[in-house]
Amino acid sequence: MKKVAFYTLGCKVNQYESEAVSSIFEQNGYEVVSFEQASDVYIINTCTVTNLSDRKSRQAIRKAKKTNPDSIVVVMGCYAQTSSEEVLKIPGVNMVIGTKDRGRIMEYVERIEAGECRINAVDNIMASRSFEELKLSTYKERTRAYLKIQEGCSQFCAYCIIPYARGPIRSRKPDDIIEEVRHLADSGFLEVVLTGIHLASYGRELQDTNLLDIIRKIHSIDGIKRIRLGSIEPTTITKEFVEAAGRLPKLCPHFHLSLQSGCDKTLAEMNRKYNTDEYRKSVELLKNNIPDVAITTDLMVGFPGETEEDFLKSRDFAEEIGFSKIHVFKYSPRKGTPAAEMKNQISPEEKERRSEIMLALSDELEKKYLERYVGRDMEVLYEQEMQGEEGYIEGLTNNYIRVMAKGDISLKGKLVETKLLKVNGVLFEGKIVAKA
């Protein structure tokens, strides 16, 4: 039996796509093994958001070829899409496939097996106008399922290479989404996480549908208990959206609202489509209308031209908003983006300093948020046994609080009423009250 191994970098969309390609190989008689093992085919699904992502991709390629010099190494994803010729020149690479036509991957692998040395299957992504269906036929987990419903981005933020890696916005057809969600429910999943490259633009190029419509349709499917959203733009949070969310109890009160900077000058230079006042109003809508809402975000430090005053404005704004968690990123120049050509680039040392300050704020805000829930009974969807803590299992509340409690693997994939006893670092110690 032939073997295939995967190494996935980057976002939840990449994870979904790796699972879908894994299904293709399994349908063709392959066994999926760990990336650490000897394998006939290695798939490196790349990210290109930062220079570090590119470097990790190259390291994975070298590792695969070292593990099995006779293997076929396939590089797909965003780094492959934007730099296909560069990637194909890396010793050991047999094929690059980018961010489309993944459904044809077996055809290309068979051509290499038949004697072709190298294949560049990367096409012009900017000409893509349809959503590529990559369906999962098997599911390795039975708790939360990631569901890709949208592809591409047309925002063109000054720092971001993703529109060039993923192409224009394309939305998955509602009927195809509902079919997969029903299959997920039948397979025992209680929670689906809707993902996309720019999730807020779902349905924009289709007729008579949008993100709220598809949430409502998923909400009506028996068996699904939770609907969680991936990253969305603050402009998504309108009065209509919030009022509708209040009538959809399955929609998790957890919203990842991308911020990037809390300084209006920096936001404008980034070509973001909102300012801090608009962002603040979106947050107020959520906090005033959705009980126990958790708001997480992304924040970038060290954007070109960001002065100390700009940075402190960003930090103070984040503190004012009171996020439950902040994902902090240091600006990384990407060739081909306007920001890479801007003057006043920030030194690596200064980016590191600012990152440490913002991470310290994130820790402070997260602790403050968690402490509000001491003594509360909440439903937890348990996912796995706690590593390093025998006899404990861990999972998530609907507002994304991670909880550990005494229990065994029989609780995996079940919603369980749990009393939150005390904060232990970035998670709660809980006591199971009753199964839901």
C-alpha cells in the first residue's frame, strides 16, 4: 500500500484543503502517515504570509527528501502559487500546484511516476472565477469540523500578498455547503467552523445570498449544535447582523474581528476599509447585544512608518476594546506589495520590542476576561485527552474558553455541562456537572 504524508502551514483554510487532498489519496488506495515517517509522496501545503512561512516550507521540503530520497515531493498552496519557479528550483521538488486544480493532483503524481521529472501545474489564479469543490470523504476528528465556504480576496491591503496567491473572491454554492454540513452532522460532528480567505465577502458575486443567509440555513440542520465563524471584518457587524445573531442560538458568541492596527493613520496606510471609530461601534454592537461574547483579533506591529506614537495608540486602543485574546504579528515585507516599497521600514529589533509589549497586553486582557467566568456553569465540547495530564480531557466553551476537567476519552465529541473553577494559565480547570 502506497503512503502519503502531509505538512501543512498557515490558516484553517489550508488545513481544510490538506484534509480534502488527503481524501483524494485515500480514495486512490494510499495510506496517510505521519510526516516523520518514510512515505512515497510528501505534500507540503505552504503559506506565504511571512518570510518565516516560506522558510518553514523550504525546511519541510529538505526534511521530506532526507527521510526518503526516492519520494515524490509536491508543494502546493500560497507560496507555490506566488513563487512557482522559485519553488520548483528547490532541490527535491517534483511538482508545484498552487491554489487551484488540487482535484487533479493524482493525475500529476501519476505522470511523475511514469517518468516526468518536474511539473509546474500553477496557473493564473487572477483569472479564476469559480469555487473549486474539494470535498472531504472521510473525517479524522469527531468534534469540530472546518468547512471552507469562500475563496479569494479583493481587498488588496498594502502589506498582503494573499490576493495574488488566492485570486478574486469566489463563493461556494449554498446547496453544496448544506450537503456537506448534513454529511458532517450524520458523521457525529456537533460544531462547524466556517472558514474562507475573506469570509465576510461570501455570496457577494452570487445572487440572493450572503454570509448571514448561509448561517441561517446551517442553523436549521438537525444534529449541528454550534456554528463558529472564522476571521471576519468589522464591517460585517451591522445592526441587522447582530439582531439576527441574537435569534440564532447555535451561532457561537465568539467573533474574530481583524483589526491590524488601532491607529487611524496606520490603518489608512495599510488600505484597511475602516477606522477605529467604526471598529469601536462594531464591538459595542456585539457587547451590548450578545451575552458572554468573546472578541479576538489580529494586530500587526512594525508596519512601515509606524512611529512610537502610532504604536502606543494601537496598544491603547486594543486595551480599550478589551479583547479576550490578541494574535500579534510582526510586519514582514512581501515582494510585490506596496508596503514592501515604503520608506521608513522598522528594524527587526524594534518589531520584536513592540511585539513583546503587545503580547504582554494580550496576556493581561485574556486573564481579565477568563476571571469573569470563575464559578460559572457552561457547556464544553470536549475534544481530546489532555497531553501531559493523565485522567484529564480538554475542550472549548461556545465563547472559546479552553477548559480542562477530570474525564476520559468517552467524553470526546460530547457537550458537557462543566463548572469553571479556576484559571490555570490560558485555560480553566473545571468540574464536570452533567452531560448535555
